[in-house]
Amino acid sequence: MSLFLRQLGLAGGLLLSSVVAYAQPSTYPRNGVYDQRPGLYAFTHATIFTDYKTRLTDATLLIRDGRVEAVGTGVKIPAGAVVTDLKGRYIYPGFVDLYASYGLPEVKAPERQGRRSGPQFESQKAGAYDWNQAIHPETSAAELFKVNDDQADAYRRLGFGAVLTQQADGIARGTAALVTLNTARKEQEVVLADRAAAAFSFDKGSSTQDYPSSLMGSIALLRQTYLDADWNQRNPTKEQNLSLRAFNQQRQLPQIFDVRDKQSALRADKVGDEFGVQYILKGRGDEYQRLADIQATKAPLIVSLNFPDAYNVDDVYDASRISLEELKHWEMAPANAAILAKAGVPFVLSAADLKDKKKFLPNLKKAIQHGLTEEQALRALTATPAELLKMQNQVGSLKAGMVANFLVCSNRLFADDNVLLDNWVQGQRYQLSTVPSDYRGMYTLKIGSQPELKMLVAGKPEAPEMRIVMAPKDTVRGALSVNGELATIVYNPTPKTKGAAVRLSGFYTPETRLFQGDGQLADASQVKWSAQRQEEATRAARRDSAKAPEPIQIGQALFPFVAFGRTQVPQQETVLIKNATVWTSEAAGKLENTDVLLQNGKIQKIGKNLSVPKGGRSIDGTGKHLTPGIIDEHSHIAISEGVNEGTQAVTSEVRISDVVDAEDIDVYRDLAGGVVAAQLLHGSANPIGGQSALIKLRWGMTAEQMKIEDAPGFIKFALGENVKQSNWGEMNVLRFPQTRMGVEQVFVDAFTRAKEYEQEWKAWNKLGKGKQKKGEAPRRDLELEALVEILNQQRFITCHSYVQSEINMLLNTADRMGFKVNTFTHILEGYKVADKMKAHGVNASTFSDWWAYKNEVRDAIPYNAAIMHDAGLNVAINSDDAEMSRRLNQEAAKTVKYGGLSEEEALKLVTINPAKMLHLDKNMGSIKEGKDADVVLWTDHPLSIYAHPERTFVDGRQMFDVESDARMRQEVEKERLRIVQKMLDAKKAGAPTQGATAKANKHFHCDTMGEDKELDN
């Protein structure tokens, strides 16, 4: 081939027109002369991967009109085909990305749309659509799609030929379209499937509507939407809802769910299980942190290669601000795909979440370096995405009839020196780069009549480095430059002697791999010279220099994946605690020098001189105190993305159990304070809030595993300033109620509707099957179902309360409407109405000595708990605070001073009494044979400020102990230092870095709105 063609960058036979017209007719007119050509091309003598596992050598690929016509080793080339010899080149199927927003308008955040100052309760979308703006399944990406040259070019340079594009906005987002990245065709021609998948998330996106304001609200809205869609389909005459109609029409499509992290992946899968949907989960690359649980979902994953940059940890103070979780994720994220592949989890790879798309290919190679095989990588980029969309006959491989999307590579696709030369999309060539001539190798250098020398050319092909071997131990550096076929070599055989340079000029012949020409020596004499590459020596040198890369070492996953997580969750043990002072919180009282045997998660025996069963271990409790584990009746720890759904007056459909955060460090801190269980309550932003979650502090387990088995249902009600929005600011005057009188009406209205709802369902259920087939079933309403459970005493009320008059109001309303209040929490004026509370049968959960922190509590007194106890109420001390919950033993001790309770009665305020409130006392709250092995061994008297838990057992698992805690502190520091050093090395090697920022640990209270905004107390 001539020098002219090589300088054009067309080496390797890729001399093709960059503009291709197509023979097939189109439905739109052209302005100008038609240029119709057959689009017939044959690529010969290539190594072709027809799919991720099938390799053909010396094969031919024939394409016509943007489709594969034939591929194989015996393909007959028809007349008129443009033939390209790709000997030494590789062809692969074009990649497919299942998560993109290519060609779609940008979604604007609400604040950029000019959000009004006040609340918005109803949808502002015109038309017969869903009541909530975040539910818009009628959105069609194909209808919004427009070919975009710049966006397409960014994807093509990564190897993609087709993407699934969606409008990533809202909870029910509508349909995604599969489109090619051909920008020479019109939108009508590049859309391969206009309804390729349905899209979902928990993010309400650009909706300016207030509801939902929390993650649990998003989950509730999605669950209700599924139920409404079912009802709408069964009763088509009831409501002409275009959104629900579209929702139902998409049920058979692949369902893609975008989640924020691995915990929300499990939440989404739970919603899918409820409604018989297997989602394809698009995560954030942290799936390895909960591998077994992700694997159990059986969900295919869309795995982003958006790896975090190393942190800039030069400054000790900056480094201390980075959490262990962030440090470990930086190290382990590149191994995510390999870990998933090893576990057999189906997944695809995506460029999603990468702000800089250029990082995709380097990160892909990084994933391969961390254990992902080349075959697994290719499958995840081609065959698997096509199969998940049921489009395997169109994209993902190279077979007759399929779209002609393919890559031309200089070498194996994932080889270090491979160059993506061309990306063909629908038979349209997009040239990506050219291959620089590779001059590297061992040469025999002849200069005039001088003895032969050895010349080594190394480095990168585009920037070769040259050395001349003058003697076995004498090597000098030189400079080699090649411009087209012209070559220049300069070196100094005696570097210490100035002016002794040898200059050689000539040309390079790639066919013979020979440099030759004329030169001038240091004495100005003219010489002929040549340098012939020695192929055997070159291969040997490359073998010698190609050191096997050192295996990449990464740390282990922790459960949970934060500081003080463990590589394994503690197992149930057989443990005998001997000679302790045992506070039973039972009629037996306090037992001195007593043994307690924990076995199979239960308290097996209580007595003296007990023997350790075979396989068990003994703990000396001499001088120590053993108590039941503390139960916090009112807690807001371990809740993800919002404790309040305060956007409506009644939100009984939302569930804290949907958003339990198993990785909240406050769980571990509470264990260190002797807490074993808690009720996670909704906040107090509305009269009827959300459903509670009752959990045990099973640190390291998943959110589902933390929930107490067969626990009764609870729900949060609230009275007072918060629910009427007294402290919400002057713009929040629209939501009913705005007065205490209105609060009462909310309760009356809600339970009136609940009774009517219950009667409607009872009437329906009495009908025979024949009449039911002819009739229209009532609509299931999650909000009213929870209230019906209260009426039937299947769900119990914990009510936020302060003022005497409101407490009386709710008691009277409950009597009138036929429901019971289980617990008044806070209840700082309970001492005024203790007699009425006892008559109603209500429990009291309060603070020990909180007062004067807002107007409602001006009559609070520290004697409140003791007075209510003496009046015969079941009283508990709660925390409502992540810090106080670690010291509930001390809070209970205050009642000995304020009210004169006995020590044993004081301890009951945080053990058996809250267990009774939560209807858990059959299994928890006291030390009694047969109850759950939830106990705490204290170093001192449990009501003393000097006491701290030495060991905390939950279900017979030692979830906290001081020895392990001290060891883990050392391990955390050791692990931090190891990774910090690794980051320093990465920075030194040129890796990009990011600044260190402290990760906030958000603490929720009753009145926390959103994730970090609190109402005034």
C-alpha cells in the first residue's frame, strides 16, 4: 500500500466511503437528488466473534442494507460488493446498553422549574391521567426521541451500537425504546423497538406534587398503583384513567427498576414479588456487599461501571473524614462484576452514571483485571442485554438477518494494545481511530562497515523508545521518530563525549519490517545503514518483558458494609452465664449468684450450679449483673430516606418496615448500650401517620431479617402542634387540619370511611362466586385497610401526645368510633389524666425528665412516669433519640430519684413494660425459661451511671462484647491505613483523585421532615 494511503490512516484495507446511502425506500421525501446504493459490503479474512463465545478465523462478514446477510468461512461474495480485507483484524458484535437517556430531553429538577412557595396536593397535569404526577406510564421514550450526533458519538466510541433509552423521571416512568446509534438515518429508521421495556424507580423525579416526600411514600404509591391498575382493568367502566390503562398495557414488557443502592434493590424486589413481577434491577455497583441476598432475588442486574475515584488522603485530617465504607467501596467496586459472575448472577454492563463516558473502557479493563473474564464481559455487553429485551434476533450477535452492528478492532477486544478502529451501526461506518504502526521489537543494526549492534524499540506504539546495545553491559538511549514512511534515528555511542551523535535518516518498509537509508557519523563521514527486525528475538523479548500481572488483592465484604461490620454474622451459641446477679423483670425478682443457660436462641434454664452442655461455653458473671435486653418503644434509628410522610393528613398506607436501614451504625451503638429491640416509628407530621416496624437489633443481617417474626402491627398517630403545622412556616396553611378541632375531624372522617370500606368488602365477600363474576369488586385501598385493622384490633396505635385536652379528645373519639389507643407516647401531661387512661386500658411511654423544649411541654414534670406507674398504668421510658437510646438504663434510673420507684420497677420501664406495650412479652422483656435469649451482662449495677454492657445477646447471638469491640476498633484502623496507602500509591501512579468529605450520619426525630430538615421544637 502506498505512503499516501497510509498517511490517510487507512492502513489495513479500511478504504471505504464514510457516507453510505441505502437502497430501501423511506416514507419521507428527500430534498435534492436521490443517491440510492445497495449498501453491500464484504469483510474478508477477519477473526470474527459471531457471539460472545463463537470465534471464526479467516472468516467473512457480508452485510447488505444495514443487515447481516451472511457470516462464516465459506461465504460467497456477490458481485457489486465492496470488499475489505481485514486480515489481522477482529470483528465483534456491537455493544448494547440497557440504561441510557440518549436522544431524550433533559429532565429538570423541581427547583429549576420555579417551584411555588406553598404545598401542591393535586396533579397539575392536564388530561385523564393519574392523580399523582410521579405516575406517568403513558410517557413514551420513542415519542420524545430525537437523533443526537454528539451523544451518539460518545456511546459509539465506547463500542455501543444500540441503547435502551428511557425518560428517567418519576416512579412509573413509561416505556423505553431500543434505538441504534446511527445518526445518518431518521428517527423512524433507528428505533428498533418503540416499547422495549417499562421503567420504574422510587424517585418521584420532576414532580412538583408534595406526595410522596419519603422513600416509604414512594413504595406505598407504587403498591397502590399496582392495585389500582388491577381494579381499573377489572372495572373498565368505573374510571377512564389513561395512566392506569398504559400501566396495564406494559405489564408484559421487561420491567426495569432503577434503585439507589443494594438495600433498595431488595426493597424493589419485594414489591415485585408482591405483584408477580421480576424486575431487572439497575443498581449502583454495590451489589457485592449483599451478594447472597441479591442472588436470592433471581433478578438480572444492570451493573454500572461507575467506579469511585481514589480520595486525596495526603492530609491526615482529610483522610479521617472518609468512612470505612467509602474506602472499601473504592477498593472493591471494580470487582463487583466478577463477584456477581462467580455467583451466577445474570447481569449486563452499562455506561450509566458515568459523567465522563471516556472512563467506561478503562473501567471495563479494570473490571477484567479484578477477575471478570473476557467472555463474561463480552456476554454482558452483547448477548445478555439482547436476551433480556427479547431482541436477540436483532442485536447482540452477528447472524443472518440481524442488524449490522459490529466493531472492527486491531487486536482482541480486551487486549491492552487493542484499538477500536470502526463502529458499524446499521451498516453505517463510523471510523473511531487508526492504528499507529508498531515498530517495537529487537533489530539488527548495521551502520556502514561497523560491527552489528542490537537495537531495542519499546514503549508505546505511538511513542516508541529506543536503546542501542553497545556491549553486554553497555546500553545507550536514542531517539526514534517516524513520520509516515520517513524515519530518523539519533543516538550518542559515547554519552560522556559531547558532539559524538550518530544521525541516521531513511524510510521504513512495513512489509519487510526494515529501516534503511543514509547516515552521518560523528566524524561527518557518510554511511549506509539498515535495521532489520528479528522476529524470533522480538517474540522472545516480549515474552520476557510480559510479566504476569500481580494478582489484585482486595479486602473482604463486611456485614453490614460499614465500620464494626463483620465478615460473618455471629451464630447462635450455647452459653452458660454463671454466678451473676440476675434481674429477671418477673415475679421472681432479683436472683443472686445465679446461672442462666442460653441455648438454641432461648433461655433454656435458670438456676444454680448448672453445667455447661457439650459444645457450649461458660462466662463468669461473678460480680456482674444480667438483665433482659432493653426494648426502646419509641425509636427512629435504622430508617432510610425519611421518617415522615407528612404531605397528607392521613398516610396509613406507608410502612416503616419498607425502609428499615440495616446498615445504620446506631444499631451497633444501641447494642453497645444494651438495647436488643425497638419499635421504629413514623414521625408526627400528620394525625394518622405510617405503620411501624418492630425489629431486633440483628446487626449484620438484612432489613427483612431484622424484623421480629409474627410481630403485631402498629401505627403512629399524633396530636398537637406538629400535626396542625404550627411550626411549619407561613406558607404551610393549606393542609387540613390547621387547628386542634380539625385534628379530631380527621380521625372521625378517616374511621367513618374505614367502616364504610369494611362494610363494602363484607358485602362483596358474602356474594357467591357467580354473582361476584358478574359484579364489580371494590377497590383495594391500602390507607383504609390499615384503619380497618385498627378497628378489628389487628393493628395497634402508638400516639404522639402532650396536652391533656387532646389526650381526652382522642380517648373520647376512640370510644365513639369503636377503636382502642394502645399507647400514648411522650404523654408528658399523662399525670393529669392517668385515671382516664387506665379506664381506657392505654399504655404510657414517656421521657424521664424532658421539659421546656417547646410550648406543648411547659407543664411537663420529671415525676410523670412514677405518678402514672402508681396510678396502675403500664409505663415505659423511651428515647425518641439515637443518642438517648444508648443510655436508657440511666433514663430509667431517674425514676428512682423522681418518684421513688424501686430499682426493679425502674428496670422494668425499659424491659418487660415496653414488651407488654408492643405485645411481645410472651417471648421478650424478661429472663424466664422459654423466652428469647435477649440478655445483657453489665459490668456494674444496671442502673448505675458507671455500668456498661460487657455483652449483649440477641436470640442467643453475642451481637456485642467489649473484647470484640476493642478488636474491631483496631481492625478498622488497620484496614483504613491499608486502603489509604493503596490510595496514595494510586495517586502516585497518576490515578485521578477526589476530595474528602465527611459522610453525615442523619438522626431522625418525630418532627424530622425529609432527610435533614427538622421542624422547630
